Amino acid sequence: MKVKWKWIIIFAVLILLIAAGTTLAVLSRRGLPEMEGEKKAPVNSEIVVYRDSFGIPYIKADNLDDLFFAQGYTQAQNRLWQMDLNRRATAGRLSEIFGEEFLETDYFLRSLLMSHAAEQAVEKLNPETRGVLEQFSAGVNFYIDNHLDNLSFEFLILDYTPEPWSVEDSLSIGKLMAWDLGGNMETELFLAAAIRLLPEDKALELFPTYPEYGPTVITGQQPNSILSTLQIITDIKTGRPSQEIGSNNWVVSGALTASGKPLLANDMHLGMGMPSIWYQTRLEIPEMLTLSGVIFPGVPGIIVGTNGHIAWGVTNVGPDVQDLYIERPHPEEDYLFEYDGQWEKAKVLDEEFHVRDWDEPANKEIIITRNGPIISGLEHPEEDTLSLRWTAQDHTEEIEAILRFAHARDWEAFRRALEHFHVPAQSFVFADREGTIAYKASGMIPIRRAGKGLFPVPGWDPSFQWEGFIPFEELPEIINPESGYIATANHKIVPEDYPYFITTEWAPPYRAMAIIQELESQSGLDVQSMKDLQYNVNNLHAEKLLPVLIQKLENSSQQWTEKESAALELLSSWSEQPVDNRDEAGPSIYHKLYLKMLEITFQENMGDKLYQQFLKISPTNTFDRMLLSEEKTAWFEDFSGGKQEVVDRAFSKAVSWLENRLGSDPETWTWGSLHKIPLDHNLDQIPLIGDYLNDGPFPLDGSHNTVAAASYPFHRPFYVTHSAPWRFVADLDNLHSNVWENMAGGVCEHPLSPHYRDQTPLWLEGDYLPVYLESSEMKKNTPGDEIQEYRFIPN
């Protein structure tokens, strides 16, 4: 009898497991996009959406209204939850779906006024642009309305239904990217704290500078002493790892190419994850418009790509477009702040925050002075009250520029479109079929009455106000240079005599140097040359520093252990041609040595909290200057053996760390065993589900110093967080079939879609997909059984 009950219980458990598995399988397939068939829709004429072997949509319509309706629908098919998550971030509404853990984040995000700025921008849209955004929104909402009972699993897990999409939502997505790419608030906070906590000579040496040996695209300031009483503010969670963000683009004239026509290449370095930050699309109206490239999910058009006549690419200028102001509140009356000897009343927004599982909403006031919203200090009297002035809080017109890109046929038309691209400030490279190559920086870059934006300044003092922005006509520009090429990699774009201040925080020059080196060393450049350069992992940072470091290590009075001697021999051999290859040990030793030198030099004197902030604000230029300088530096004077002692101690610690982590044989300390890229989903913290959604981690070549950027946070090495989610190469000799791209992940955010991760193997190995401008070309070059077709039929 006992045996019988045992088998009944086992059988029952098996039935329950099968039922649970079946239910999970059914539920997990929710939201899989319909790739074939037809649907009646509120459109003017029939629209066809073809999808190629990788699920990339080719949208063919007869008019603009239908084209953008279909673009909204297809984006929602593939990326609706990503779109919803991003608009919630801009509006400070994450706690509605994630709970109270995100409430403080929501307070901060909403105080940035991104949604508020988007609402203002809607009011000033011209009718044509507004019509495009309304049609795009109508397409998104048509998808939502027809799939309320079949939304993807993220909505099911989090138990909510997306609200209708709006014009404001599309505009706010651009504000989120401006936040990622356009600010130095963290630097201001760090330097203010450094001045207060450190000896003056040490603090001054931490000021950001650009190396004298670094190139510029277009061929000494003092700190503010009034901040001696500034409190340290390190609890603002911005999520922006500035060390890792960057991009490359370059354009080459026909004089240097095999075809006699220009070549253009672009790879933008942003956060890596599942799904990609980019969405690939082809847009087509016969005899009127062809467009191919990428866009942020939630936005119509193409932001980078080609329209068959021209090609263009972008990198971040990285200007200082944020200033923190110390506000002086009235001692007795709320909402009054001093300015120029008078008390001014601030604007007050009463905001409600609906929190998951809370019966009542949380309420918080957003107080906006003439300088911007208060982001810190009012609730903590011991801290200074800080407000934030930021260009993205203004009315801006990026969507106008994006839609004009589609119709530009030459440099003048494209340049006119750039007048509307305000935030984030970008470096655009351009090429057309007639042979023109060009560069233009665009965006709102403030002109300050005083100061350089390196510290919080007195909000009550009129001398620290902005006086408008650098005029568009005076932003850097190049057309058909004698060199035959233009390259940008977030490095310094202007010479010292440029009349306006842009920033002191240029990216380290090593990626730019490597690009220029390759372009100048070759002739007869072709598409393959461009692809190879995008995957170039020559480490010019190591090439610059290692002669100094190895000389010190080889001439050291330190008695190296057998392990250390072997590691030094490997490092010395690698230094002859330093390449950040995943199969070599040299990069592991070099990168760990560099981090240990940073740690020994700064952490003990700064304290851990300030040191962690230092690591987040791109210390490379600052530290390289100290390492390469023949002059004394205050930071090395704390060591009896000076710089030599720092290098010796760091090398020993690096070798010890590598041995503990990777084993006793230095030959096996390969870069790929440390340097890996995890492609993680936003819900990866949910038990079991996270592993199902994530991809990787994969060993990866490169580093933050190489053209093939693969950046890890200095404060959390060595997992890669930022790289090039999408790479793009165009030969202007034939924009219809000699354009190439690759992307990490895939076009679809649904993990059961065959197009969730199908492009990742190509991306990892440096292989590219051909880009066809027209659906007819794609159909000619794709096996028929791999093409899927979906039609919208007018009601």
C-alpha cells in the first residue's frame, strides 16, 4: 500500500511539472511578432513589410503617412517593452512597475525635466513633423490595441498594460540619450570635493587636460576658490559610466579609395545589452524615398545610415552642457531664492509618484529656480542646495533634423538639417555620391559669462549665467580636406585658438591616433579596409606608456620572483606590438598593472569613496600625464621611491592578482579569460528568468583604448559594459548593395524569436550583413523561403 501511494505521488508531481512547463512554454511565447499574413488597418493604401533572413523589416509604402504608421507598428512588434521602459525612465515612472526600490531614482529622473522639455517641444512642432509623429504613434497604438491579450512576457511578469503611445513619448527618447551622452555633473561634484578634501597641489593635478601629443579634428584654466565649503555629494545615482562612452566615425575621399568614391564608417559606443539600443530598419516609397540604417526604438525615421544619395555617421562631441549652481534659499520663506541681490520665487511642480503595491501615491515637489531644477540639498541643511542647468531642458528639434536627413541629397541640404540637431551635441561625418566629404559639429553648447563649468557656481551671482550658445555657423566644420580623410573618436575637435570653450574632458586620443595611423598607412582603401579598421585592436595607449614602464621594471632594484620575471618577459615581448587580443597574456598584465598603479597612487590618499568617484570620470588623461611627465608630481612624492616605487609595487600586486585569479602559469593569463562581454537583459535579476534572457558572457578583444572599443568600468573591471552595438560601412560607389552592418543581439526583444540573438555571432567575429536599400534588391539576394511578408490592407 505504501509503495502504491509513493508512485501516485510521483505521478502527480510529474503531471504538475509537465503542466507548469506547458503553461510556461505557452506564456513565454506571448508577444512573438507576427511575421507573415495581412491585417486591415487605418491606412491610405496597401503597405508591405518584408523581413529578410535576420528579421530586419523592409517597409514599402506609397506615402509618408503610411510609411511611418508601419514603422511604428513594426517597432512595437519587436521592441514594445523596451520602448515603454525608456519612456518610463524619462518620466520618472519606473517605480510604478518595479516598486519602491526605484522611487528615489524616479524622484531624480523626473527632476531632470526630460518629459517636461518634450511636452514643450510638441507645442512648437511644425505641422508636417507633428503629422509624422502622430502617424508613428498611431502605428504603435494600433499594435497595442490589437494585442492586449497577447503582449510579451515582460508585461505579463510585471502585470501591467502599456499606455497609449504619444508624440511626447517619441520626443522624450531623445532626451534620455542626451542624458547618457551630454554632461559633466559628476566631474563638477568630484573636483569640488577634491578641492575641499585634498591638499591644493594634489587637487590641481586632477584637473582634466588633453595630451599634447593627441590629435584634433580641426587642425590653462584656474579653479573657482569660492567653493571651499562645498559639501561632498556622491549619492546622486546617474548611471553614466563616462569612462566607457565613446564612438568612432571616419570618412575617406575618393582620392584614397579603390573605387574612386568616398567610403564612410561609423560605430557608436553605447551600453551593451539585450535587446540592442539600436533598431535596424529599411524604409521605402518607390521613386520618392529610400532609407536604411538604425533608429532608437520609439522614434520614427533613421538617425544614422544612408538614403541612396548620401551616407552619414555620428560620434559624441562630449561638450560641457551641464552646470551645477549653489542656490541660496530664503531663511524664512519657502520657494524664494536669491539672485542679484533680490529674492525670486521659484516655479513649483507638485508631482505624484504611483508606486507598485502602494495604496496611496508618493508626493514630491520639484522646485525650479532660474538656474534649473533643484536636485539636491533642500532636505539636508548641512549640504549646499544644488540646481542643474542642462541644455536638454530647453526646447530642441532633433526629430526635425532626423526627418530632413531622409530627403537630403547633398552637403548643403544635410548641413541645413543639422541646424535642428541640438542635443546631444554630435560630430557628424558625411559623404555623397558626387564625391564630397565633410564634417560638422552640431548642437547647443553654452557660452558662459565666467568660469569653465568645472565647479558648482553661485546661483545668485549673474556673472555665472549662460549667454546663449555657440552659433551654428561657428561650430567646427571641414569640407573636402587636403588630407583626404576626416576622423573623429570623441577626441579634441578644436585647436587651442578656437574662440569658444567646449570642454576640458576630451576622450583619450588613442582611438583617434590608431584610426589616423591606419588611414595614412594604406592606399586603395575599400570596404574590407573599413571593416578591418573597425575591428582594429592595436593599443596605442600601451604603445605610449610601456617604454617608460618597462624601462623602470627592467632597471628596478626590486628582486623579481620567478613568476614576476616571467610576467615581465611576456609584457616586454607584447610591448613590441601591443594588440589587445583575447588569446594573449600581454593585455591582461598591462591592464591590471595600470589599474594597480591607479589604486596605489590615489586610493590611500583620497579615501575609497572619493577614489571610486575618480575612477568614474575618466582618469586616463590625468594619470597618463603624470606617468609620462619628467617633472615632479605631488601624487608620487608620498612614496620614498617616487614613481619607481609606484610602478614596482603595482607590478607585484598585478602579478599576484593574476596568479590567484588565473593560475600559476603566466602564459595562460589570456585577455579573453578576464575581458568578457555579457549581453544582459533588464530583467536579468529575476531568478531563473535572467539566465534565460541573457547572452554570454563572451571573451572579447579590445579595450577602451582600441578602435574596436570594448570598455569596462575602472571601478568594476573587467566585464565589458560599453562597445559598438552596431557597426556600419558604406561605399558611396554603390549605396544600393555595397553597404554593410552588424549588430549585437537581433531586431526582436522576444527571447523565443529566432531574431533575438541571431546577429551576435557575426558581431563577435567581425562579419557583416549586406544592406539593401530597396526590398527588390533584398529579395533578389535572399533565399525565397527565408523572406517573410506582412501586409496592411486599408479598412
